[in-house]
Amino acid sequence: MSNHLPQSPLWRRTAVAAAAGLLLAAGAVHAQQSAGSINVRASKGATITIENKSIGVSRQLKANDDGAAQVSQLPSGTYTVTVTSATGSKDSKTVEVQAGQGSDAYFGTLQTVVITGSANRSLDVKSTESNQTLTKATIDRIPVIKDVTAVTLLAPGAVEGDGRIGQTGSRGGNVPSIGGASPAENAYYINGFNVTNIVNGVAFNQIPFEAIAEHQVKTGGYGAEFGRSLGGVISVNTKRGTNDFHGGISASYSPEAWRGSSVYSEKNASGTWDLKNRPGGTTESKVNAWASGALIKDELFFFGILEGNNKSTNTYAVDRQTELTNTSPNYLVKLDWNINKSNLLELTAFSDKTTDYINTWKSPVKYGQAKADYVGSEAYTYGGQNTVLKWTSWITDDFNISAMFGRGEYSRSSDISTANCPFVRDDRVSPRITYGCSTATSITDPTANDKREAFRLDGEYTWGNHQIRAGLDTEKYTVVDGTIYPGDTRYQIFTLKNGSKLSNGYVNTSGSDIAYVQARTFKNGGSFLTKNSAWYVEDNYQVTKDILVNAGIRNEQFQNNNADGVPFIDIKNTWAPRFGASWDVSGKGDLKVYGNLGRYYIPVYANTNVRLAGSETDYREYYVYNGVGALPKQVPLMGAQLGSRLVSSNGKTPNPLSVVDPDIKPMHQDELILGFQKALAANWSVGMKYTHRKLRDAMDDICNDEGPAVWAVKNGYTQAQADAIGGAIGHCFLYNAGRDLKANIDLNGTGTLTPVLIPAAALQMPEPERLYDAIEITFERAWDKKWSFQGSYVYARSRGNTEGYVKSDIGQDDAGISQDFDYPGLMEGSYGDLPNDRQHTIKMFGSYALNNEWRLGGSLVAKSGRPKNCFGYYNGTTDTVSIAYGAASFYCNGVPVPRGSLGRLDWTKEVNLQATYTPGWQKGLTFTLDALNIFNERGVRGINEQGESALRSPDAAYGQPIADSIQKARSFRLSGSYEF
């Protein structure tokens, strides 16, 4: 569907044979993301006691005939593992448990791993997953922006998404691409609760950064309990209380004066774009206060944090200037109740509801600070209240269950004072000029919000050498959404060259160029319900003491309702098999070879409900431009109409049975991973991994009426019936692109729907392709309280004819119904290097303690550039309708320009530095200075790739750097904290 909203915004070894860690350590396949486990090797029949006195947790069990034992569903923390042999002798080890991973405690001839808080865990030989887990202590040693996405981008295979994808304002462009998937294909969790925004997958709820205990990124190979993601799974686990009372305050400050200059782009005489300095920038400060402890010793614990924010951003543009302010506080409360030694109840409650307030003035001087007339105000609210309750019960030594229920809210509301003022812009020049009193390009329903209810139940049973896990979950989302253009219609002024053609087919034959106005009217909205559910079973079979095989199956169901509450998508029984194996080569935990093969499905996002199954009006008209109208709205003065109205949607709510192929399959992906991890001497470890991902059964809408109508006439349908078939598909119809299409169509105007099977050949669409191949090399020198160093190099290729759920090429986040596959002409030349393709990525970071008081840290990230394109008006012969989408095809200036054939953007490079002072004269006091992007590199990660304003009429802004995809300026952040 056409784009209607172009956007303006560990361990250390204690003996020679210790087990090793790796930055991309594999997470325990048997552990949920909010709990961890301990794997013990001792003597046959030994009694094993695992205890964490600070949180009152204690478990006791017997080793099996191989001397092995495992305890799962353990809260994060430091545990003492004590083994009592049959003769009564005892031995103890200290092990650190992190959520979503397994820790090893080896006794006898094997030595244990003591984890000291670095990024890595002990090498978990019972794992086939790929993930990176960073504790808060590790994150604090890395100079990095304090948000979830910035930490996620430290993982191998993760790159920044397009700056236009996601929401605007404070949360704009804040989503990563992982493993070649689009930025809309990740899943986000907080304490095991899914907080991914279901509308289009490019937003998520967040917690105060200082509340994070662990941050985990699953980059591939995850087990059958995980689904609804084709990219990665980002999981945050919060801090919790202990028997010891602790509290603290912290503050951070990063003023505009400590930042590099803001920039704007300007075309030079040679036709290329320069970045030039301008005033403006951001000042941001945060204050946190927290406390934790035991309300009842060994039984009831609490942790609470309140975060205060103060952020202001001044932006000075060509003819407008804005001031954004945000002072919204956030909070989190965590309660843990040990009901008894076998039952644990956890409550997490947090709010990330935040509001950006924006004021706009006219500017009398380009990029100047002087103010002219006040234009208006805007308020955008994001996030909301979330509550999660989880119960865990260890019924026997071999059997445990857990249940979780959560409710979440995510507001997307807006309050625009200039809602009645049409957006008017002159696109004939660069920089573009905005007229009138509008402050927004589009307006979201003032009541837009999303509500989630989720429940899951998991069980785990150990039977001999088999660890069997099973579970089910269900999620229900209620979405209120809608979009309208301010003043109902948006006006843009372009130049139509002599001989050029508009989207509605009008050709300029006047002999000279024509200035024209495109007047587009758009409106949609409604309330929608979406349901997702799944069940899974998996077996982790210890074939020998050194070889583990994992086999699982996941079954998912997806249901989406239209605005009238009637299901238009009801998919059942999608089967996702998962297989994995791990080999502890030496039997000592110092070399692991692993691999897995799996299938992964992603749900149908609610954006599809809104755009495809809701009421939508969308049409364009073209007129001769006769100048700017009167203040305050300055609606263009329009002369003769150029051609007829071009209608994309007629405002009617379609029959839910007539907009989706009843046999549709959700988008899914197959994945293969092979790798090894090796521990070296002196706390070093290395690894290598190969990843292959292939997209299957992509789901998108098709709007091509011509092909189906021609096919119908040739196959015995009357002309009236052929028109009905063409009209049904032309409304935009959801199906599996590149496959046959089954449609229920009212052939004779009687209201009776008749199934019609249209062959793929008649639709003229290629099969969707997205291939991702990557080789990762990782290394780490683990933190030993003196220094650490780790990093990765990734060589990756991401090729195909579709990015996936969104279209970063043009900043379109219409998840699941982008303009790809709408018309066959738009897919000509579409195969090539995809927008998230970064062939080379280098990441390194580390820290060094000068003494007991001073520590230094640094990081370096370098990435090769994004492929470049030129999108223009379709000029091929496959169909006559692709031109209606304007600059959307792989034709530019009338000739084919295949995807990625115009070279690449330059590499981007960033160096960050950190100095931390922990004075000996005051315990608990810490000061840190972070210098981010110290060399003030201003690399460009994305450009405007729309090359025409009409067929053979060049767009003046082609190649212009996208403001939100310019590397952030150098900044300094001073922070201090006091803990007691």
C-alpha cells in the first residue's frame, strides 16, 4: 500500500581448566529470559545445595548417575553451590546467575567458573542459542548512550535502523535491525513480559535505565518458547531487593554547550550535499532516586526507583524553529515474595508514559535564532502503565512450573493546536519551504492507544537425561488508531517538466514547464482487536556427558479483527520446528561446537487492521499552481485541474472476507547457525559463527487490478465479472506475494461471495526474497577488576527484493502492507542489496583500572555504508498503474536503475571515551565523564532516494541526507551517583 506518512522525525577462571566465556555466549535453551540456571558436575549421588542468602533462596537435590544436576528458574544473583559426597566430604563454589543463561559449577577434577560481572558468562555447554548478556556493572564501564537500543547495538549483527522508522520526537528512530531483518521484526521483553508495540513493531515500553540489572539480546537460534520475532529478542531484567537495605541517588547532565554543532544539509554548486553548522541542540538532565531491601527478612523484598527527566531541544530550520521540552517522570517498583522454599511470587509495576511538548515559531532568517510569529503547539504522548505478576513453583527436584500475567498500555495520542491548518510545502526548491500555519504533516487520533493482556504458563520436567519443557501463552491487544491530514488535505508544489507525466496519467504537452499542486486527502481509523497464542514442547537430551541435542516444536495462531470486530485474518497451526546441538569437545568446558536449525514466525501487526480492514479515504488531485494564498493558512491558489482525481481508497469499510486470502500464511523465516567458542589462556576467549537466514512466505498487499481482470476475461468470465475481480484486488488485497491468490468476490453484484483462484502468473509478481549470510568473529579479554577488552567483526550480506515488514527505502513503517508488491511494475529491478545491508562492521570496547579510584573506558564502532538507490516514476510496460505511486519504482529519469546499483554511502566511524572516579574518601560515591563521538564524526546513514517529482522531472531534494540519519554530534555527559 502506498506510503501515506513520509516522516519529518565473568567471568574469570579460577584454575587452569576453567570454563570460558564469549561475548556472543549462547544462552541456556532451558531458561526463560527472566530467570537463569546452574549446571553442576560432581560425583554420582552427591547431595547438591544451591543457596543465595541475600534473597532467601535455597535448593537441594541429588546428582544423577553421571554426577550431573541442574537447577533452573533461579532469580539472578550470586549463589553458593555446595556438594556433599557419599563419604561426607564437602566442597563449595561461588557462581553468578544471569537471566536467560546457564552457569556451570564443576567439582572434582574440573574447576569452576567464578563470574565477576563482565559481559560474558561461563561457556554454557548446554546451549545452542546465540546471545549477548550485559550486566549493569558491565554497561557502566562502557561509554554508551543510556537507552536500550544503544546497548543492543553493541551486539554483533545489530545495526541502526533508518532514522525515519519509528516514532518522532524523543523516541524517534530508536529501533535496530538485527541479523538482516527489518527494524520492525524484533521482540522486546521486560521481566518476561512482551512490551513490543503491536501496531507496527517499531516502538516498545521502557523502564528507567538505572533500574536495569541485565540486558540480553538473543540474535539467533533461540528455543521453541520464543516466537513472534524474525530479527532478535531484546530482554531487560530489573534490579530486585535483598536482605540488605540499599539506596542511592544519581544525576546526569549533558548541556547543549557541551555538544558539537547542529547541522543542516545544503546542495553545493557541483550538485552534492554539504553539512553546515547551525545553532540549536539538546540539553538533557536526569535524576534518579532508588531504594531496596527486605520488608520481611528472607521472605519479602522490594526495589523502587523514580526517574526525573528534563530535556529540551531547539531546532532552527529554513523558515521555522521549534522548541521541544519533556519533563515527564518515570518509575518502577519490584516486589519479590518467597511464599515458602518452593514458591516465589514477583510483581513488577512501571510507567514510561511521557509527553513531548513542541512550540513552533516562524523564522525571519534561514537557520537563525530570531523569532517571528508564533505558529502553534503540539503535544505527543507515548508509553504507559504496565503491571506484571509472575509465580514460580518448584514442585519436586525434577519438576517446576511458572505462570505470568501482565497488562500493558502504550499511548500514541496527540494534541495539535493547528489541526485545522493544511500542510503546505514548496518542493520545487531545496531546502523546501513551508507555508501557512500547520505544524504537523499528519495527525494521529488524539485517543490513539494500545492495551495488552498477556498470560503464559511454562513447565519443566527432568527425566533421566531428558529435560522436557512445555508451555503456552496468549496475548490480546486492543488498538485505537487513526490518521488524518491537518485541514483534511495536504498540498505540495512541484514542477512538471514539458513532456513529463503525472501519476494520474496527465502529460504536459504545453511546450514549457508547469508549476503544479498535488492536493492529497487522507483519513483512516477505528478500534481493532488482535489475538496471538502459541504452545510449544521441547526436549533437551543429554546424549552423552559432552553432547546435548535440543529438539522442539512451536505452534502459533494469529487472529486480526476489522473495525467492526469481525475476524479478517484467522491463522491456525503454524508449525515452527527447532533443532540444535552442542558438543563440549574436551569435556572441560573450554571448547564448544554448536549449531541449530529453526523456523520462526511473526504475527500480523495491527497496522494491517487499520490500513487494510478499516475505513480509509485516500485520493489525489492535481492543479496548476497560481501562487501562495492568503494568511494564515496560505492554501495554494489553484488553476486548471490537471487530469482526473486519482482514488486509492474510497472510505468504505470492506467486507472482511473480501480483503484477505483465506489460505494466507504469516511471514516466516528459516535460520541455520554453525559456530564454535574457545577459551584461551590469560582470560581470553574467541569464537566464530556463520548465520544463514532466508525469508519465506512474505505477506503483503497487492493492488493490481489489471492483471487479474485480463486473466478473468481470458478464462471465461464476463467483462462485468472480470471488472469485479479486478476491483476486488485493486482495493488492495492481502496475500502471500508471489503465490496463487484465492479471493472471495461478489461476481454478480448480488452480495454472494464466490471463491476465485487467480494464478501467480496472472499477478506478475516475483516471489519475495531476503537472504542474510554473515560470518562473525568475536573475542574477549574478560574483566578481572583490572582491565577488559572485547569486540567483534561481522562480514554480512543482506540481499533480496523486500526488506520485510517495513520499507526503509522511503521511511515507510506501514508494517505488513508497504508499497512493495502493490503493482508488478514496482518490483522490476527490486532485487539487490537491501537497506540494512552493512557488509563490514567492527565493534570494540573495553576498560582499564588505573588504580582503586580511577578507571578509563573506550569504544569504537565502524560500519560500511548503506546501498544507494534512485526511485522514480514507473516507465516500463508491465502495467499502466505503477506510475500512480509516483517516485516509487526502480526507474529513474525514465530508465531502469536496479536496487543498490548506485554505490554506497561512506563508512561511519565513532570513538567514545570514559573516565570514572571513585574516591577512596567516600564509599559509594562515583563520578563519570563520558565523551561520545569524541571526534565529532557526522556520517550520513541515509539519504532521500526519491529522484523525481514527475516522470523525467528531477526532484530537487534527491540525495539530501535524512536529518534523523545523520550521526549525532559529539557530546559530553557528566554523571554522579551515591549509593549506601
